[in-house]
Amino acid sequence: EADIYQTPRYLVIGTGKKITLECSQTMGHDKMYWYQQDPGMELHLIHYSYGVNSTEKGDLSSESTVSRIRTEHFPLTLESARPSHTSQYLCASSVGETYNEQFFGPGTRLTVL
Amino acid sequence: ILNVEQSPQSLHVQEGDSTNFTCSFPSSNFYALHWYRWETAKSPEALFVMTLNGDEKKKGRISATLNTKEGYSYLYIKGSQPEDSATYLCAFSGSARQLTFGSGTQLTVLP
């Protein structure tokens, strides 16, 4: 079954730790996205990729970085986590020119103490 | 900065009631309007992609309309059921093709 996966689902970590949030999709989609959502607020685009070795920053400035070495994999890394990074992070993917309909993973809820 | 607004922010209805929510978006450079349903602890699920002024889409008891000239879309749920409880998100796609999301309408259907 084609799907989009995110791990971990929940993460509580101390300040200063390096973390990587994983995102994988089995749909063969070229385009992938990372969104950040604070409680009660909108999803904000922080990174996107239109293919292997292509990454761009989104509308919301983020201290995180991403990589796209394989089509199916789009991990997000925080080199030194801070309490201000506490949020929910959602990964999504889309294919070609289908009005950019995006398919979402279940999200990672990150808490930095 | 694009402004996509949803109202109401939250809504409680009784089982069997019909309800509707609003999404307001920029009326210029319109490409598409997306509706998603997001249940707690699950992935947001696409409901509709609407592209033409006057579009009406329907999936079971849920339907949506689109007015691109005035920049709004309505989502209707007929005969709400407890399983309809979720946050309903709309997202505007303009000339840049990226999605700009509203903050959602949180619906609770009381049995």
C-alpha cells in the first residue's frame, strides 16, 4: 500500500541535542514538503524539494536543514534543539501537476525541554 | 504574505445537525483550493481539490462550493455524525503553486 511515513511520532528531548525527523513515501512522488504547526495555528511550509538533490526553504524561516538523496526519503535535521523548536512537524508529498494535491504523514510532535 | 482565514475556529454540533464552515482566500492569482480533514493522531486526509469558479464537489454527506471571484469556499456537512469530528483545513494555491493553509475549523459532533 502506497503511503507516507514519519518517525518518530513523538519525541521529547533535551536542549542542545541533534535530532533527525524521518519521512519516507512509497508513492514515487517527486515533490516533498515539511510543514511546522504550533498549536491552534496554521501549517507553515519550512522546506520543500522537487526532486533528488533539490531542496528549498519555505515561507517560514527555520533553523532546520533537509536533504534529498533518494526520491522516497526526505529527513529533517536540527543540529542543536532548543525549546523554541517545540512544535508539530508534518511531511507531505505530491506528484506532478495535479493541482499540487498533497498527501500527508501523521506528523512528529517534538518537545524540547 | 497570503491570508487564508477559516471560520469559525471551533464548532460543537449535535449528532444529526447539518453544519457549514467558511474559508476566505485571496481572489487574485487563484490556482486551486484544497480541503483536508484531520482527525486527531492521524494524517490530514484530502477531501476536495477545487479549481473552477462555481465548482461544487460532493463526497457522501460532505460537499463544498467555490467562489473565486469573491475569494471564499464553503464546506457543508449534512447530518453530522460523531465520526465527522475532526479539524477541517483549507489551503489556497496561487501562482507559486505552494499551499497556504488556514488555521482550521475544529468540529466536535456530540452524540
